Amino acid sequence: NGGGGTAGAKPAPLPPTPPAPQSARADAMRLLFGAGGIYAAFLYYGSLQEDVFRYTSKDGTSFDQAWYLQFLEAMANVCVGFVGMKVAGSTKNIPQKFFIISGASQVSSKAFTSLSLARGLSFPVATLAKSGKMAPVMAGQLLLGGASYSTREYLQVAAIIGGTAILSMGKKKGGTSTSTPTGIMFILLSLFMDGVTAGVQKRLKADLGKVGVQPKPYDFMFWTNLYMMCVALLIAVILGEVSSGMAYCSANPEIFSLIVKFSVCSAIGQSFIFYTVATFDPLVCSTVTTTRKIFSVLLSIFTKGHNLSSSGWAGISLSIGGILSEIQAKYSASRARHYKSKVSM
């Protein structure tokens, strides 16, 4: 019986198996595919958006039917979202209330951004300003949600907003301003709607959790853009933009070509975003989309003839510093949570 104790002893645990090199390479290829798709689609998307609102026809008129443009863009996303739902499957009994509100606030934000460009705000200023959307989100959480933020988070937002303000108030080398009061007003309205959207989406997640429904990525794409399309169409009809927009595109086929490519890029880019979120985690996707904005600004400056003064470059550098600091802070927080969860196990 002396050997019974030895026979009953638990064997020493085996060391964890290291990840296979093939798996790491496969992840790298998937990230390259997702990030590459986002960069390609949205860099071209931003360039096309700027071209649409800088276009001048032979009679000297410009395209300013922002709500009609948003209707066409949302329609392209609805089509891709519908196909995606048919291929990947859809979720039944999704509560629609907050999808409606979220769709209305998102399309308003996008339309106000387009109107800021149509009213003379430069694309670099508008894009950097949109990178500071955390400011209205923080304000809403502080006023309504009782949230608290670190000094670093306040400084990051201040750097993005301050840099954008320096750029918008600065002059080009030729002495002309890079912004207009009306353009600034519309970009501020766009940021306000971003804050509304963030609050609504938080409520939407809570609402979905209560009923035990977990929509798939293409459910979000289809339903959100369906309501965006309906709201944009309603406002475009009220403002007379459908008839005037169609007439302008008919008289200027080259701008209609830009709008079609702009809408297709939006739908393709959204699909790559959903792919990246589903394959990795939202932080990876957020990093890709945020850094894409930096490259969009630089691409616009170097390819669209924005001759910035030294103060303009200082403003851009300050904003980009704030954006990169925000990304680094998110990654540090993510790694800390991951380490904490491993220790607790």
C-alpha cells in the first residue's frame, strides 16, 4: 500500500502552450486586411468629401445640398447592410426606439460637418475639430452622468481643441483665413450632435441588455443607416434639396460621379470597421480610425493646396499630440485591465 500515496498524487501542471507562429501571422494578416481597408476607403472618402464641396461649376455655383448628400450616403450603407444581414444573418425583436434617435443624431452630425465645409471651413480644421468629439461627450457625462475624468484626459481634449482653434484662427501663407464664422458654427453643431449620439448609444446598449438582445454588426449598420436615410430624405425634401440636388448633379455629371464614389467608400469603409471590431476589439478599430484622421489631414494639406503658416502647423502639431496621447492612454488602460484579469484568475 506504500505506493498508493504516490499513485494518487496530482501530476505537475503542464506549461502553457505558446501561440503558434501561424496564428500570429494569420492575426497580422487579418489586421492588415481590416486596417488597410479602413485606411484606403476613408482616406479616399475624406478626399472626395473635400472635392465635392470645393467643386465649382462653369456658372460659378457650388454644391451645398448636404442633406441630399447624406441621403445618398446612407442609402449606400443601407444596401450594404442589408446584403450583410442576409449573408451573416439578422437578429429578431430589436428595439427600434434608440436606433431612430441615434440615426437622427448621427445623420445630423454628418450633415452639419458637410455644411461646415460648404460654408468655407477648411477640411483640415473640420477633421481635427471632429477628433475633439470627446469634449461634448465628457461634458454630457459630467452634467448628466456624474462621471469624473483625470487631469490627463482634460489636457488631451484641451490640446485637440486648442490646436484646432489655433489652426482655424490662423492665416494661410497668402493671408486668407482657413475658416469662416458660419463654418465654425456648423462644426460646433456637429460636435454637439456627437455628444447626443454618444449618450443615446449608451442608452441603446442598456436597452438591448435589458431585453437580452445582441444585434450583429450588420444589424447596427442596416438599422442605423435606415433611419439616417429617412431623416436625411425628410429634411432634404422640406428644404427642397432633392430637386435642386438632382438638377445640379444632372447639369454637372462630374460631381455626381464624386458623390457616387463618396457614398460607396462610406459603405465599404463601414464594412471594414465592423470586420475589424468583430475580429479584434473596439480599441484596435478606434486606434485605426483615429490615426486615419491624422493622415486625412496631412493628405489634404499636401494634395489640396493648403499653404499653412507657422501658427497653423503649430496648431496641427498640438492637436495631433493630443490625439496620440489619447490613443496611448487607452492602450495603457487596456493593458492594465488585461493584466488585472489575468492576476485575478
